Amino acid sequence: MSAMADLLPRVPGPKLGPFTPTGEAKIKFISYLGSPYSENAYVWKVKINGKRYALKMFRFKTFQYLDQCHHSDRRPPLANRNMYAKYYDPFNCECRAYGRLKEEGREDLAVRAYGYLILSFDQQAEVAGKMGVRHSSLISASWGAHEEHRGLPVRAIVKELVTDDFGEDYPFAITEAQAPQVCSDLKGFHALGIRVGDIRESNYVRGKLVDLGRAWTMYHPGVMSCSSIRLSILRKAEARSLVKLFQRRNFAVPRALQACSVGDMKDMEVTSWDWRKDDGAVAHVDKQLYKTWSLGLFSAFLGMEALFTIIFMLFIWN
Ligand SMILES: Nc1ncnc2c1ncn2[C@@H]1O[C@H](COP(=O)(O)OP(=O)(O)O)[C@@H](O)[C@H]1O
Ligand SMILES: [Mg+2]
């Protein structure tokens, strides 16, 4: 019998629980919903215990990719590879963002997620087969697995199946009537300390955001190393992406977004951006996440202390 599944990811801060107590389930794969070009995940319409869901199954990401997500040239490096995975891997990004929505009772801001599942090897093989992978030696590669992912299971998130009736060009993504709600949802994300990171039409289904695979959810190293001005710029950029999206569709742009497109963020800007709320996560980030960085600071502090001691001794000497 399998052990009870943990909440994920295993770092302080928001997390997502398993869909079943063990994190495993019998899944009937019905049809593919996602884009054929997706690099992050395969989204399928599935049936679990007789009910229909959308199952987002995440492909593996290399350390090199996660390192780029961290913009390591501008941010202090993280303590180890595991930390990059915990904060930048799309599965963990979604778990943390959905966990945060649940924490604050704002699950209405996105398409509902009910929990994660771990796919058995047979399930991985079945999906790969349905996606046209004929040879068993290619199964693991079809999930993007490299040497560094050896032995790791494929992870998936069970979501509400909003629709399986897609036409061309995402006509069901957002309608004009939904535009004001979409705008206030984005503001809601920002107010909870979530930077969505991927505002585009294909990430909306019937006016709700569905893809949180690039979200930075407080307490997050990407955010911690940004100044408050830079954070405000990042929020503005997300609002502008919405403006562009609405303009392309010839929708009336909501007033708050319109103002933002000419640089006035008053209506879109939020004040409840309290990154230091979760003390456990703060301690973790400060003590473990930037190991080298905090050691560097510590030695700089020791250096300063030594300098002051020498000056003090010289002063006494005279
Ligand atoms: N819950 C859902 N209900 C219906 N369709 C969905 C759902 N989630 C995703 N999709 C479809 O799958 C596509 C890809 O999903 P997304 O989460 O954006 O993954 P990715 O971009 O990483 O492939 C969406 O554009 C949408 O067409
Ligand atoms: Mg997407």
C-alpha cells in the first residue's frame, strides 16, 4: 500500500494537497486539450472515478531552464539545484499559486484545481503512446526527462474541465463581457502577492486564468530580489499585456487598464503586497535559500566588525 501523500512543494509557504490520499488514481485518458506546441505540459480531458476533469501533466524542466527563469545574472544565486526546482519548476509554481488562492479563500480567481496526482510508469507510457510515441525507449524523453530527472515521477494537477469545445484561435478564452472581471482578477492576484508571469489569451478559458506555471507566489526568490519599483513595473507589464490582448480583439478596455496603458496605475496598483507576512517562509528564505549570499553578508558583517575593533584599539592606543 502507498504512503499518504504530502502537500507540495516541500518548502515553507503555500502548497497544494493531493487529489487522493495517496496521490495516485486510476485515470481514463479521453482526449488531448492543450496546444500541440506546449513545452511545459500535456493537458488532457480525463475521467477519474466517473467524473470528468482537465488533467495538466507537467513535463520535466532542466536545471539550465530553471536557472534562466531565475535570471541568475541579476539575482543572488540560490543555495542548490533543489531550490531552483522548488520555486521555478512549473508544477511547483502552480502548487504554490493555487495554495495561496486557497489560503485566502480566493479560488475564484482561476480555474479550480482540486489537487495533484503522481502518474505511474504505465500511465506515463499510456499518455506517451496516445501522443504518438511508439518506442518504449522514448517514453521518458517525451516527458522531457534528462539524466538529472532519473527516478522522478511525472506530476499532474487535476482541474475543473471548463470546456472541451475549442474552436480555432481560442474563441472561448475571453469574451468582451468578461473583460472587466479578467481585469479585476489580475488585480486580485497582485493583491495576494502573486505575479502571474504569463498573461496571454491561450492561458484563459472562458474568462478564467488556467495557467499558473510561471507564477511567482510570495514568499518567492524572484520577488525578494526585486526592488518595490521593479515589482510595480512587473505588475504594470502584466496589466499592459491584458490591454494588448483586449485591443487585438477590439474589446472595450476597462477604465483601470486604459489608465494603466498610459502609465497611470492608480486603479490597478495594489497596496496589500505584504511579502513578509509568513514568518516561517521568511526565516527559510533568509537562512537557507541564499546560502552563499547570506554567508557572504555574514562574512562582510564580520569584516566590518574586525575593522571597527581595529579602529577602536587604535583610538585607545592613542
Ligand atoms: N481546466 C481546463 N479546462 C479546459 N481546457 C483547459 C483547461 N486547462 C487547460 N486547458 C486547455 O489547455 C491549454 C493549455 O493549458 P495550459 O495550462 O496553458 O498549459 P501549457 O500552456 O503549459 O501547455 C489551454 O490553452 C486550454 O486550451
Ligand atoms: Mg499556457
